[in-house]
Amino acid sequence: MARTVAVIGGGISGLAAAWELTRPGADVQVTLLEGSDRVGGKLRLADVGGARIDVGAESVLARRPEALTLVEELGVADLTTHPAAVGASIVSRGTRWPMPKGTVMGVPSDPESVRGLLDDDEVQRLVHEVVEGAREGDLSVGDLVDARLGPAVTDRLVEPLLAGVYAGHAREISVEQAVPALAAAAREGRSLTDVARDAVAAAASGPMAALPVFASLVGGLGTLPELLGARLAEAGADVRTGALVRELEADGSGWLVSTGPTTDVRRERFDDVVLAAPAAPASRLLRHVAPSAAEALATVEYASMAIITFALEGPVPPELDGSGFLVPPTEPLTIKASTFSSLKWPWLAQAHPDRTYLRASVGRHREEASLQRSDAELVEVALADLRTVLGEGLPGPAAAHVQRWGGGLPQYAVGHRARLAPTRDLPPGLALCGAAYDGVGIPACIASGRAAARAVLTRVGSARTVLG
């Protein structure tokens, strides 16, 4: 008889776990429980000015294999697409500068590549890196870069790139978790610029050198969870939305999972559970069954953000060039980035030649005040900032859409890995996955979900062996 497994959470991590559990030969009956009205988490499509486009994550790191491998398994590799070969920029002191090439999370391999974006004194400070020997233990990315290369490198290069990934602050984010190459340099007493130079050289000559850095799907990355949900149903999985999990209890060698409204709670027994929820709800569910893990997860903070998408009438206006820009927190702007979607994604321009799409993001960790505006106010603020950077000639939008991501991105504070050690010591038949643990990117979340599923399958295989 097939073992029963509940996957709690229908974001990309939970979907990937469920997919792994339904692979041929697994002999598992999967039930995926998602509390909202849709699967996909931070991958989402919405109608903006007549086009159904991404209003959440829009691309994956193509040089990590997990996302594109999953796309191949789903049989839609022909939908894979890559950004146009147009450069991005960084705003510094009110001017847009080309994004420097050859950096590791903003740490340049060639100081001359950032002259202009940094002033002459700041470049000189970067050239004369201060290396004081090996350092043990975790520290923040910003503190390491400040001490080695000067605060201007942190403020104007590292901050905007890290904000794009975590919506956080460089001087609070763990270098061990966020930029392992720089953490290794700190432990070994090596120059950060040397590490960046070596990493750039390795990337240029390695097996993935010919591959584009990023990828998406024609139709938008938000089509991925839709495809996964459909394939899971075809494979016999029970995919339920609107199924908020209220309680998780140990029941002998299995688990009781309670879902539904308080007036009509549904309790079901499963042999195993994969918990793919964000840190706060995961902590609540683990309170009685894994208290140390619950306590550790309760310490993980999240950043909220919003993405404002604009549809402009007509072809791309001259104000837009490149794929977009990043904004350091030192600039007097509310938005932290903008993507010129119709320029960045050729499929979008081809599908909608009569419209130009661009978007802006607002919100960093502990800066929720910037989001305490109505949708109309966010549209107005974002458009004003775009015109400050691109010029007053930028036309007004024919349509706009605001997507809020409350508590959207976990923050890897200094010591994150050690703090979450209890989450790696769980009762049998329980596995965790998601962005809170070892990576916020989509490939990392897919890897996390599949690893949790394999842990369950190992237990399933052991149980089958015992039963003979």
C-alpha cells in the first residue's frame, strides 16, 4: 500500500517537493495543501493593460541547473527564453552608470570598471584594499566590504545588488549565506578583489560560460507553477487550495494534519509530512512536535515589498534603454529598482508590440513605511521616481498594477546557518524546505523542495524494506 505524504505549502518549494514525490517508482500518495486560493507563491501572473505578465519573480539563475531541469522534466523546454543582450545600470549621485561587469555581488574584479560610479577617492580606497589576515566566524557582507574596500563600495555597488535578491541591507545580511565566496576569502585572509577576479575568470572559462546568466519562460515565469499544478494532478496528486493548515500533531509513526475553518476542522492522517511554509507559519506548526526548530524559525525576519507594473501605449519610448536600473539606498528615491520588461524580454515585445511594459519595486527590510500607502499613491510615487531618473518626458501609463508581497523575502541575518541548526534535527517522517533555509532564489528553492522529498522517499524505501 502506498505511503501517504502531505506537502504543506504550495509555493515553488512545495510544488518541487510534490513533483519529486510523484516521480515514477515512488509509490507515494501525495496531498499538497495550500492555504491561499492559488499555488505558486511569489511566482504570479496578472493582467496588466491586456497582457498576462509576471508581477512576482520574473527570472531564474540559468547557471544553476535546478529550474531548467524541472522545465525539461515538465516537457516545456521549448518555452525557455533568455533576456536580450542589453545592459543594466546603477543610479549614483543622480546619474545612471553602466552596471560594471565582472563583479561578485558588487565587489569589482577591476577597480577601473567602477570609476565614475565611484569618485576618484573612493576608487583609490578600493585599489588599496585592507587585508588584515584570516577571520573566523560569520559577519555581515557590508561590514566585510566596508573594512576591506571602503563603505562606498558597500553603499553604491553591494547594497543595490543585495537589495534585488533579499530586499535587505548589506550590513545585516550574513556573508556566509549570501556570498560564500567572500566568506571564504575572509576565513583565508585573501583579497576580495582577487576572489572576484578569480570567480570572473572561472565563470568565463567554465562549462557554463556559454550559457546566459538568467532565463525565464515564454508567457512569463508565473506559468511554471500553473504547469506544475496541472502535471501533479495528472500524476494523481491531490492539490488543494484554500486548505489552510492549522495544526500538526504526531500520531504514533505518522502525523495528524488539521485544515479548514475553526468551525469545520478537517483532520487527516499522513505517514510523512514535508513542511514548505515560510518561517513564521512553519514555526507555529512545529511548536509542539519540534520545539527547538520552532524556536529557531521564529527568529527569521522577513522583508515586505511591492512591484508596480506599468503599461505604456505604443512602442518603447526613447527614455528607456537597457534592461533597467538599480537604486542604492543612498539615493533620495523610494523605488529600489526598475525593469524595462519589454526591452529585457523579447517574447513580451513580440507578443505585445503596441504596448511597452516596465516595472518598479518598492520596499526594504524594516522600511515598511514606504509601503503604507494606497495602491494609487504607490503608482504615483513610482512614476515620479522613474521620471526623476529617466526624464520628465516618460509618458503616463495606460494601465498600472500593484502587487504587494507582505513578508515576501527571508532575511539571512549574521549567524543564520548556525541559528537554524535545530531545523536539521527533526522527528522521523518530517522534512522542511523553502527559502528560509539555504537560498531565496528559485533554483535554490527547487533544490530545497526536492531534497526534502528525497529524505521522505528514503524513509519510504526503508519502511518498504522493513515490511519485506
